[in-house]
Amino acid sequence: MDNAAFDGLARRIANRRGLLRTIAGALATPAAGLAGTAATATAARCRTAGSSCGSGEVCCAGMRCKKRQCICNAGTGVCDASGRCVDLLGSNRNCGRCGKACSANQQCTGGLCCDKGASACNGRCCPSGRTCVAAHDDVAAVCCPVSQVFVACPRDQIVVDPATQSSYCNASAAEMSSWEHICCPAASVCPSDGLCCIDPDTQDRIECDANGNCPLLPVAAATYTPPVKGR
């Protein structure tokens, strides 16, 4: 085959490939459009708050079907004519209730307009440097200095700093994060071992002994092993 014939054959093959790519692209575009239209139609068909729901009828995101009617999940509410649920715990435009907007230097957290970096706690905002220690037993939730947050190991009379004294509970700090937390007053931290000398059940402060240790806390690492989940 001479050069001219070879060049002609190459051009015909290239033209045919270009035609096939054009046809494939033309077919793919309507298919993608149909898929997008189907997804939009599915979202549009979801049932809004107050609408009936049942077999084949799906409530919109943030809702659930209860007694054959779509209702908003806890912490959300309907704030406009769309019938969609709004997160009242984290919406800067509807914080805590519809229409309550937070200022530019605030953020909505737990349904409260708090300064940025703060967190909601028992109806108020914990400023930066403090964190909310959840309520437990008869003790209400409090804003606690981060340095005074201790954890009660699931063993009587052991309250330790989860970041530095996890060996007392024979557990990692990550595992201890799910255990009951206590706001330990600065005066209750024994100077010798740095442990919180406080009764985890009654929250009563206990005096450190003559050596600066808490008499209810072990001097050596505890041998307690947390229970295996599911048992």
C-alpha cells in the first residue's frame, strides 16, 4: 500500500471514530437529563409536614410518618409555606424558634444564639474555654472549665482526668469519653497526685489527706477492666 492510500484509510477511520463519539454523546445527554429529572421528581413527590403518608408515600427529609401523617423530627419545625422542616437547634435564621435570627458574630447551637466558639448548656451558653458537663443523678448540667472536667470510671470512688490519668481506669482516653463526666471544683484537686477528691455518687467534696492524696482514690493504677459490650 502506497503512502497516499494509507493516509486516505487513516482519515476514514478517524472520521468514523469521531462520528461514533458524537452519536454516543448525543445519546448520553438525554439519558443524564432524564436521570436528573427523575431525581428531582422523586424529591418533589415527598410528602411535607401535615400531609398524609402511608403505603408508597414518603415523608420529606427531616420528617417521619406518625399515625399516617408526616411530622417534623424533634428539634425541627416548619417555618415557611414550603412545609419543609427546619433545624431549630442549628439554624442561624431560625434558632430555637421560627424567625429568631442570630447576629453575625453568633452561631446557633442547641437552639441558642451563642458567641462563636461557645456551646449551649442547660439553657445558657458556655464561653470559650469552658465545656458543658451533662446533668447526671441530682447534679444539673454546668459550664465547666476544660481543665476541671474529670471522668468517673465505672467503679466506685474513682474520679480521674481522662486526658492524663486513664491508667487509673485501665482504659484509653477515647473509651473514657463515653463515661460519666464530672465538673471537679479546683479546690478538690489534690496537689500530690492531681486527682479529683470527690465522691462520684454524691458529688460531695472530700478532704485530701496529709500527703495530698485523696483517700478514696488508689495510689497505684487500678486493675479494673471495662465490661465487653454486648455481654
